[in-house]
Amino acid sequence: MADGSEKNAVVINKKVIFKDYVSGFPKESDMAVTVDENLTLKVAGDSKGILVKNLYLSCDPYMRLSMTNRSSEIFGTYTPGAPITGFGVGKVIDSRNPEFKEGDLVWGLTGWEEYSLLKSSEGLFKIHHTDIPLSYYIGILGMPGLTAYGGFYEVCAPKKGEYVLVSAASGAVGQLVGQFAKLMGCYVVGSAGTQDKVELLKNKFGFDDAFNYKEEPDLNAALKRYFPEGIDIYFENVGGKMLDAVILNMRVHGRIAVCGMISQYNRDQPEGVHNLMSIVYKRVRIEGFATVDYYPQYSKFLDFILPYIREGKVKYVEDIVEGLENGPAAIIGLFSGRNVGKQVVVIAPQ
């Protein structure tokens, strides 16, 4: 493989191609690893493009939504025959964009390939703090971190002493929401899908308690056990039966921040929610949000989170696989709960 610093070098570019739209659970065979033989590491002179060498790629549940041909205002859809896209960390090899120069480290949306030509700098952030692991910029310092920050502090508007439930709590976003809630002086319980993840929540991330939802035959009863006085804040990542049970257990003027609903992504017909009148009785506010809403606050977010990371007051767990060829399996693993923490694919570590 040619080094990215070689001017006009011609390289083989390995990539993950999306084959066709998906119904039900996605499979590794819905993607294919291919190579392009002749990529010149140079941006055309009449272009505003940015050529990046991808170093780390992010596996995120929302990517399943892009595998259908149903339009999405936020995520868009993948194009059959083209590389899938997602968040990544990369190094600029060549640039015709005045905002970025060769050698810059960046994070943002990129292709699932070794080298990507980005036609726009929209949503592309320059990395200035390199004392932190670069992979963190697709996790705690990237989209998941900003999601947790905006969703919890802005949407949930937490107050000290409130009762907080986080679903998918050991994932990229949930592990941070729980720690943010503890920093606020809240009581925090997380739900997860294995006993190992439950122990991680309690012993590493400092949750007050946690439970394995797969071992609870009655989620309503489980929530009453963990929250006898009810829930003030629910950070929603799963939807379905959990959301239905949570609504029954909300306190008056409770808030539900809807970040995602991973239990529904592989269903052709989503599950219904049946306890909606409790929203009226309890005057509960349910609000969805998107990470892009908080892009203007990114520098403020860094000022908030970097000291906590450096001082060890906020911890982060990554689940790392190496090699682009292992990327499809890593994505699929998200939907069976195989990953522990933030799922990262390493392409070319610095």
C-alpha cells in the first residue's frame, strides 16, 4: 500500500459496498468487500474536494435505517453498488478546500473505504486535541458524545436528585448519559442485554444500579422495583416494550429524550405503544432530537468533556475490531448486542 504522503501515488482502495436494500435483520452478505485498483491520491484541480485516508470507522445503529429504501430526513439511504457511509476519523492526503490542508486530522461522515474523496466540508470537524486517542473522535468526542451531551443536558434538562433510566446503557451513547447524570447528582439505573454489561454499568461507569432486560419477564414490574417513586428522565435508545413500560412509570412532569429505537429497526411493522394516556395523566414531555442540532455547540462540548476525560472522571469503553474486511460483521453484531461499548473498526491506526 502506498503511503498517503506520496504525491500522485496510485493505490488500491479497499471498500465495503452496499449490495441491495434490506428487509428484516441485516446480514453480512448484504455488504461486500471489494477493491478499486487505481486510485490516484490527488484531488482534481477544478474540485473543492478533500481526500482523506480513513483511520477509524464507526459502527452505529442508525446505519440500519440507511439500508432501506424508505426515505429519512436525517440519515438518507445507501445506494446499492456504492460504499456505505458512516462516521470516521481520517487524515487529509490532499485538499482543494481552503479550510483543510494536507496532514490535518478530521472526523465526520466518510465512506467505508481506505480512502475517501469528500466533496464537501459540511459536517467535517478538524481535530486539534491529539493527546486523546484518535478513535475517541467517533465516540466520546464525536457523534455519540455530542448526542449524549445535547440529549441529556438540553432535551432532558436534568436537576440534581432526579431519577434517571438509560436504555442500551452500555452502548456508545448510553454509557455517557449515565455518567453525565451521576455528575449532576442524579440516581441512575441502566438496562442492558447481558450480565457482563450490567456489571460494567455498575462497576466501571458508576450507575447506581442496572438490570438485564432479557431476564425480566415483566418490564413494568422491574421498573417499579428499581424506581418505586417513578422515573423523572428516560433516555430512550430502544423503543418497543421498554418504552411502553417506562411510560407507565414516569413521574409527573417527566421527560423522555428519544435518541433511537434499536428494537424497531429490523421490523417491517413497528411495535405499537399502548400506554400513551399516561403521558396526559403525568404531563410527560417526549422529545426526539438529532445530533446535527448540536453541531454549533461542538466547541462548547469539547470544553466540557475534555477535562473530565483527562482527569479520569468520565470513562469510555470501546470494542475494537481491526481491518475493513471485518467491518460488515461488526455492524451486524450491533443488532445482537455482541459489542461491549463503542464499536470501532480500525483501518490504519496512526
